[in-house]
Amino acid sequence: MPELPELTIPAETTARLEEVRRTFAALRCQAGATADPEQKDRLHRMSAKLLEGGARPLKPGYPQHLTGREIDVLAVVGVGATNSEAAQRLGVSTETVKGYLRTAMHKLQATNRYSAVQSARRFRLIP
């Protein structure tokens, strides 16, 4: 059987994707920090535009949907933030971030934060 060629992603594509992920996380953080409902809605709509095709429904094995704050935490963690950095960006405590991450992991049937982020990306909950 012939060997398959290695899949390579151009550096500019990878850089663009990381930029989209950082922008998405920043918009979600800003939306969480504002008390103005119109501004919050506008920021959520902007972040949703970064999700190509929108969110996919969860598989039948995943009965629960993620809350907005769980998505916020996964978005920030997904760009490499530690729990304490995520807490600072989101304006919550480190323990709150851990709690959101724990419940998101449970809902996504993930065993660690990396697999939770990967699942959220697969379902297009985060870019």
C-alpha cells in the first residue's frame, strides 16, 4: 500500500486561524464585561460571524448544551490562557473558571481541557 503524503497547512492559514480564535475570545470577554444589553448582543453577533457555518447540534450522546460562559472559558483557554489568565480576562475568579471548565468538560465528555477545546471546535462552538 502506498504511503500517504503528509498533510501540511500553510503558515498563513494557521496564523489566520489563530487570529480568528484570539478575536473570538476577545469579543466573548468584552461581551461578558459589558452591562449594556445592546452592546453585549452586538458583540455576541460579531463573535458568531467568526464561526463558519454556525454551531452544530450536539450528538445524541450529548444531551446538554454549553452555556455562554462555558463557551467563553473554552474560547479563552483555547488560545492558550491558563486558568488564572482566563479568570483575569473574563473578570471572574480562578475557581469560577475551573468550575465552568469542569462542567464544559463533563457536557462534552472530555477528560481534559485540551479535548474539551477540541470537541467545542469540532461542534463549531468556538473557532
